[in-house]
Amino acid sequence: MILYFDRKCFLFVDGGVFLVPADFCCADFKPFIWTLVDSDEAEKGVPPSLVTHGTGLFVIYATSPNLKRWSRLPLHEGLDIARVEALYNTLGPTPRICIDLLQSARALKEYQADLEIAITHLTLDHLNQMDAGGQSLAMKTSISHKILLITRTQDYGIPRVTPITKYVKSKLVGKLMLEGQRERLKLFTTLERVPDGSSLSGLIYESLAHHALGTNINLQLVPMKLNEPSKGKRLPPWYSSHQFAYDSLETLHRNALQQTINFRFRPKAISEYGDGTDVVSGTYYIPRSKNQVELDSFLHADDGFLYIFRFTISSDHDVNPKMEQYLKQISPMISNSNWRFVFVTPSQSTLISPQSRGRERAGSRFFSAILAPAITANPQC
């Protein structure tokens, strides 16, 4: 990695930290080098010397998430911060999107239209190619910049392709649900071979899971457990209990398996949920809101419980603190004690979810359930 500081480039490698000579050509770096440029060090933007033709630097221009720190922007005085945040959350977290597009209503409308067209014409092959290109830092299509971001995984340092926002993610999942199940399952298997390298496999899995649960729900809900008392302000996390993890969880594992709930339900319909939609009991809802919360689907079943589903292929997963307010909005007549959060995963690996005091007060229960991709592609009726 390179840090741009005091008009100099410092290269961080296993052997130590080195000053990059001022006359060293950026195109000579092989492979791409992640380069961090703090906005405090380059107030006018990324230095041109770092982004010459054929540069080997992958430049990240960083600034504080605190909007008050954006005062150096020449456009700041005329900005509607609420609209900036709205575009930030729906279209993408880059200045070109959430700031520049606000200066032209026509440009914004054209961008939104281009985004819809890009998603409409997206195929599984295109998605696979963009994922491969992103992992080699070589995505070349203008489409990819509208729907995807590249991040880096913690464990392996591999570039990881992710949807640019939660709203775009929901649109992508909706598009994938129209693709063939066999083809989706094949691509899911391919992407899963990369260790923690692709979140796009999560998109494929979610699209398959929606098809299965929207057709016929047959899940074994195993209660998630807390394995330790609270320590000051820190609350213990929730652990899934499908398999034995380690000694301290053995008793909890056995007790949870004895409390397993067999949840079988055939939804009456599948519907998108938008702002202001009336919730009908028995309908499997998939949220499609620009104010997207981290909620993949929900169902008010005939047993009186509101089931909130989160699909995950990772071992760590959180629940948005804003979820409680959102659920009260969509189901004001259902008490918190009748909420059941269900983490749906394709494997038996232990799932950990941080606990918040807000959720503790809610009195809702947390479960995990296994839904293998092979079953997802051919749901039992």
C-alpha cells in the first residue's frame, strides 16, 4: 500500500516503509498498488502525478464521513445536504454521484435511466465477468461503475466486488430472480470457490432463497443463544446453534436444538414492499424501497408472528439498529414479542450476530436456519 503524505509517496511492504523516488514512473508498479490520498493532504483532489496514463496505482481519495468536514467543497453552500445523503444511500457513495449530479436535474434523470437500463440488460455472464474484472482491478465497462464497488477483504486482502448501495443490491436481486435457477446455482458454485472474495455469490444465494421461501417455506428454526453475561457496556453476541462450536457453547447448543421450531408455511403470494404498502397476512414481501434497511424479506404468518429474514453466506452478520422503527412502521399491530428474526444460511457454520440494547428491549427472538442452494433451486412443494 502507498500513503500520499506531504507531497511524497510512502510504500508500505512486509520489509518496511520506503520513500518512492519522485521520478519513479507510476506505470512501473506491478501489480496495482492501493494508494491512499487523504483530502487534507490534497485539498484540490487527487494529484495528477498519481493518475497518469497507464498508472499502476489504485487511488482512494479519502475524506471524513462527517458532512461538516465537506465545507472545503466549492459547491457546499448551494448543496441540499438531505438530497446529497439520499443520493449517497441510493445511487452511490462517490462525489460524482451524490454531489455532481445534483447540479443538473437532466444529468441526474439520465443517470437514473441508465442505471435502470443497465440492470434490465444485465446477464449472469456479464455479472461473472465484472466480478472477475473487479478482483483483478480491471473492470472496463461503464455499467459496472453504476452498480458495483470494489472493497478489500480483511482476511485475504483480495479485492472484493460488492453492490454500490443496498438499494441497487435489491434491484440486482430482483433481476437475478428472473434468471434460470440452474444457471444461478452454477454461478453460485463458481463464485463460492473464491475464499471470501465475492459478495456477488450472496446476491445469487438471496435470489435463490427468495424463490424457495416465496413458494413453500420449510425451515428448521434453531434459536440463537447468548453464551456469556454482559460486561459493562458491552453486550454478548448471539450465536447460532446448528453445530457444536466449542466447549462454552456445548450446553447452549444442546438446549437450542431441543427448542427447534418446524416452520412450514405456503405463502399466498409474493409481493414487493414499498413505502406505504399495506401488509397482508400470508404474503411474502421483498422490500424495494429507496430508504432500504438491512432486511431481505418478511412475512406475517397465520400463527401471528412476523418473520424477518436475512440471507447470509458470511459468519458475521448484524441487524440494523433502525430495523425496530421500520418494523413498527410496517406492522404497527404486531408487538415486538411476536417478531422472529431468522438468519438463513447455506451451511452449518457458526453464525455470530452482535447484540444491541435496542434489540434486547424489543423482546424479539433470533433464529438461524439452513437452506442449502441445491434445495433452493428445487423447492419441495
